[in-house]
Amino acid sequence: MPCLVISTNIPKERVTPEVMTSFSKQFSTVIGKPEQYCMVQVIPEQLMTFGGTFDPCASCTLVSLGQLGVAENKAIAKKIYEFTEKILGVPTDRMYIQFVDKPSSEIGYKGTTFHELLGR
């Protein structure tokens, strides 16, 4: 159930279906989970500044059930920064990522929670 939300000040015209498909495939690979369970949301045209300027910037939140930790977050961050810069044009020094490792009881799916679905 990994979910990546990227809020950015870039124009919505740059967030095409092809961009979203590319993000989804790359995110699935980076997080190590099947794409069918991964969600990517890009929220363009946000009123955002970073360092006092309106140059391209972003704020990301990555939520996952597991797969996160000190070493994992470093590797994941490296890849997310790379493809966010390449695909959206947001420089790596103008974006923060917040990693959120949620317990299975706090994420709902199919009318229940992952705690019940995963049996833990």
C-alpha cells in the first residue's frame, strides 16, 4: 500500500498521464512492492516557496507498511530525488521527503484494514 504524495509548484501541464505512469513504475521498483498496490499523487500548482524563492520545489510524503528504516530511507530518497528531478524538474536541493511507516491497523483497504487482511 505504499503511497507517494508530491505537492509542487510546477504547472499542471507538466504532470501528464505519461509522467504519472512513469512515476508509478519507478516508485513501485524503488519501494519494492507490486505496482498494483502503489499509489502516486502529484499535486501541481501549489503556492510554495523554498529558500524564499518560487523556483520549482516540492514536498513529498511517503507512507508505507514496512519497507522503511534508516538504510531503506536513504536508498529510497536517492531514487525519488533522481526521478523527481528528471521527470518534474525539481532540483534535489529544493524538496523534502517525509517517511511515514504506518502500522497495518492504521491503513484501510477493501472495507477493512491491512491488519485484518494480513493477519497481523
